[in-house]
Amino acid sequence: MILELDCGNSFIKWRVLDALAGEVVSEGVVDSNQALIDRLHIIKSLSLRNCRLVSVRTNEETGALIGLIEREFNIPIVCAKPAREMSGVRNGYEDYERLGLDRWLAMLGGFHLAAGDACLVLDFGTAVTADFVAADGEHLGGFICPGMPLMRNQLRTHTRKIRYGDEAAERALSSHVPGRTTVEAVERGCSLMLRGFVLTQLELARAHWGEDFTVFITGGDAELVDGAAPEARIVPDLVFVGLAMACPLS
Ligand SMILES: Nc1ncnc2c1ncn2[C@@H]1O[C@H](COP(=O)(O)OP(=O)(O)O)[C@@H](O)[C@H]1O
Ligand SMILES: CC(C)(COP(=O)(O)O)[C@@H](O)C(=O)NCCC(=O)O
Ligand SMILES: [K+]
């Protein structure tokens, strides 16, 4: 079995694949290294052989996680590394090593799934990112904005009177009519910002490529923009698609 990890700024997305069938045996989202280990240990008949991971965390944090997995499971671990070019995609950053590896892998995955089409890759995590890959594989660059957790927390920490709990936040998002309470006004307002971001990115993509492109949406908060781009392909595991391409296990 193969352990796959996508270590974002807020959460670790994990899954265990059957090495032969390639099927997902188990998967989840955890908020700490120890929670990951605890969660893995309760999987019946777990027999990990390899691990591949991508991280946008510091080298120290990533190293600590790698050390922990090595101690717990004694398996080889490969980490996705920055590259100038891979699987037909050319990194468009001035300094290719500075491009977030989760963005890079999502682009590799998107370009592969788009099978020759240009692609717009949108990722809704702690940050929100957009990346443009032309049909010839050239990465034109992208955009980074605060995601839902950051927008919400900035309002909470920089105002005196915006305070509410998680449950009220979830209830508020059942509709997008103008809010009549603080929680509704904030949650719906931020959610509409994300939808506006999607529409702007679609406009930019059309300006580049007309109608000839594929849109991919991924990230933990992808459902917040549900319906904003009806033509988009929602691919929750897009980073993992790219991870398997960047870190093949022989
Ligand atoms: N099972 C889950 N556990 C935690 N957060 C989740 C889960 N499912 C969706 N989310 C949402 O995902 C968002 C984080 O997205 P994610 O792509 O994991 O971010 P990052 O890669 O920056 O850690 C959170 O704002 C949260 O609302
Ligand atoms: C843009 C990001 C913060 C997104 O991280 P995430 O929201 O997935 O945790 C991450 O890809 C990153 O740290 N990138 C490095 C900066 C860059 O891509 O220019
Ligand atoms: K991410």
C-alpha cells in the first residue's frame, strides 16, 4: 500500500492506495502530524510499503513529519520537488523553485486530464490560487488570494463586533441572499468574493483562449464556489493526480 500526503497550510490530506489496483483504500483530512499517525493506526490490515508527499510547509515542519512516518512505519518516503519542466508543463515562474508545489502538482494533474487543452486550475484552500497553463504546456503564471479561512479570520481579528461560532457560519451559507445577521453578512459576503474570483479568472482565460480551455476546481473549500463555473471539472484529488506523476514508485 502507498501512503499519499498533501500537506497544506491548514490541513494534511491523506490517502492510502492499494499498490496493485491503484484503488483508494482509505482517505481523510487531519490537522496535525499525530492525528495522521493515530488515524492510520486504526486502519485494519494496513501494510504500507511507500510514501509520497507534497508539502508547502517549512523544511523543518516537513522534516518532522517525515521523521515521524519513518519511525512509525519504517518505509521509504519521496517528496515532490520543484522542477522547471515536467510531463509537458513548463513552470512559468521567474524562479521556478518559488512556485508552490501544490500549485505545480495541480497543474500537472490538470494538464494531464485536459488531454491537450489549455487549462485554468483553481484551488480553494487556506489561500486561493489560479494558474494558467496553455495548450502547449507553458505555464503563464497565476494569482494568489486569501481563502475563506483567512478572509473570515481577518474580519474577526480586525473588527470589534464580528464574532460568531462555526455552527452559525455553516448555517449562514445555506443561501446567498443579503445577510440579516452579522454571521450571514460575513459568510455570504466572503463566499461571494470567492465566486467573483472564479468569474474573473474565467474572463481572463476566455481573453487568452476563447472557449478552448478546461477549468479545474480543487481544494477543501471547492464547494463554496459550486455552480459559479458550471463548465468546471471539480477534482478534489487533483494534487494527488499530479503527485503520482511527479513521484512515480518503481
Ligand atoms: N474534512 C475536512 N476537514 C477540514 N477542513 C475541511 C474538510 N473538508 C473541507 N474543509 C475545508 O477545507 C478548507 C481548507 O482547504 P485545504 O485545501 O485543506 O487547505 P490547505 O491545503 O491550505 O490546508 C477549510 O477552510 C475547510 O472549510
Ligand atoms: C499559495 C500557497 C500559500 C497555497 O497554499 P495552500 O492554501 O494550499 O495551503 C502555496 O502554494 C505557497 O506557499 N506557495 C508559495 C508561493 C507561490 O506559489 O508563489
Ligand atoms: K492545498
